Amino acid sequence: NNNLQVRERRKDTKRSKSMWNKLFANNNCVTEHTKSRAATVAVLVVDGTRAHRDLWASVFSGCTTKSGVPVVPEVCDWDSMHLTAYSEYGASREAAAFVDIVEQKPDGGGTRVKTVRPNACLIRSQVRGVTPSQDYRNLLYGLQFAGVPCVNSLQSILSFVERPWVFGELLRIRDRLGRENFPLIPQNYYPSHRSMLIGPVFPAVIKVGHCHAGHGKLVIRDHHAFQDFASVMAIDNHYCTGEPFLDGEYDLRIQKIGNCYRAYKRSGTGQWKTNTGARGFPGCTHPAHTLSAGTSVLEEIELTPQYKMWADAASQLFGGLDICAVDAIHGTDGKEYILEVNDTAIGLGPTHELEDMHLMKDLILQKLELPQPAAQ
């Protein structure tokens, strides 16, 4: 019986080899795959806003490289993609990444998987969310592994994952330009609850860990509440920061995409998570910019020389940022304080959203014109 089973397995193996040999001997199939790969340039757009899926298709419509190859956007979010990267691929033995995008079928009948080898990548979603399951840095490592050119750069996106890392660089800018020219809000950093002996100026805004979009933030009114909160911090291995709770009149955002600048102010919700009084820009990550119930007014304002200086200084962080925004607060005392800098996942004002998406598309096209490995 054992010998019979061995002979049957050998027959199955021979039949399987024969089938695969016939499949790969089909020259038409191989030729069509090669033509499809060489006929287009794929841009992976990581954007979790569903309304943007069709918008990106229209933004890239008709785009080609200088050599005339059509540029096709492949849009998905981090949670709908899988990635594998190889250090040696194809005859040229170059590094390559392949992304499997899981998407809904047009008729709603389940899902399908599309495999893409991106020539470039535009990242418009945060690479790390609130929960551990929303940490997608492993996918970011794969793009870096394969050398996929990206807007913003992969190195800068990884640096922006942790806010204290960014704030430390902002302090270097403040020291270089001066406090009057770069009025960065004071901040304390506590690596654990054991360090929380001397508090910030009270009342204070405390921000726990890497979280953004208003998560993990609270107001501490005095040193008694600060010590109570330190005992809460002891139950987990998180860092936190503390900064003054400012009485603000409105928020400011200075946006820079490529060489295009915009300045906005927002006022009107009356919610404390404005640090305080300002009212949330789309996609903001600072506690001062969390939208909630109420009304708000977003207004484009003049780009002053000082605002331009802020944006130019921020855009030099981590080797250069193609996309960035400086968030600040205009206090009731008439002074302005820089709160933070956001990078590639910034929200866009509704008035110029489509125009700004075209600016981002132009940045990607510029990346594609840099020397790239030959397509397989």
C-alpha cells in the first residue's frame, strides 16, 4: 500500500509539472504581461478618504511621463494593501516591491485583488493610527526596502511618526531663527511616569504618545491633577508631553505644497481642543485642531513674510518636505505661537482641494523623471 501511494504521488507531481510547463510555454500570455507592465507607470496613492478615489483618477487623467508613457494612479488605504519586496528581481536583479490591493468589486459582489508594482508613491494617510492594529510602518519599510520614490520622502514620513522627534527639530529651527521669528510653544517631555515630577505651566495640555487628531489629549488644571495623571501613566509604557493651555482667538495654518503657499485662519467652535479657541483644520493632528459640534469658519488670509518664513523653515525638516503645514494659534493677547508641523497627510481646504491635489500630482511626476530602474 505504501509503494502504491508513492507511485500515485509521483504521477500527480508529473501531471502538475506538465500543466505548469504548458502554462508558461504560452508566449502570448507572457508577452501580454510584459506589454502591460511596460505600457503604463503605476503611482500608488495611499489615501483613506473615499471621496478622493475618483478624484485622483481625474487628477491623473491624461498624464504621461516625458517619454510618453501613461501614468496610472492606484488608490488604496493602508488597511487594504499587502506588500512584498525583493532585493533582486528580474533579469536586471533590481529591487522591487509588489502591492496587492484588496478592493470591492463594482457590482458589490465581494472583493478582488489587484497586484501593482509601483513606480512611485504618494502618501496621504497617517502611517500610524491610534491602536496597534493601525500601525502600518511595516508597509512603509517595504517601500523603503525596494527604493520606491515617494512624496513625502519615506525617511521624513517615518520621522514624523513620533511627535517628540519632530519637536526636537523644531527647537533647532527656533534656536537658529530666534524666538521672535519662530515663536514655538514651550513644551516638556516625559519619557515615563517616573519623570513626571515637575509639571509644565498650568493649566496645561498633556498629550500621550504618538496619537493625533485629538486622541490622547487632555487638560490638566493644577499640579494635584498632574500627579494623579502620572499614576495613570504608570499602567502603560507611553511617553507624554505637556505645554501651556493658551487662550486663543483663532487657529492658523500655513500650508506649503511644492512652491505653492496658502495661509488660513479658522475660528468659531468654542471647543477646548483648540489649545484653545481655534477650530480645526481638515486632517489636523494637534489637539487644538479637533472639530466637534458647532460651527466654524475657514478663511484664506494673506501670506505674510513671517508666515512664509515658517513654512520655508519647516519644509527643510528631515532632508526636505514636499508637503507640509505649520499649525499655530493667535492668542487673545495678540501673540502667535507655533504648535506643530504636519507633513504629507495634511488636510486640504475645500476651496482649493482639487487644485492642491494637482500640485501633489505634479510633485509625483517630477519624482518619476528621476533615474529609475528599467521596467520588467
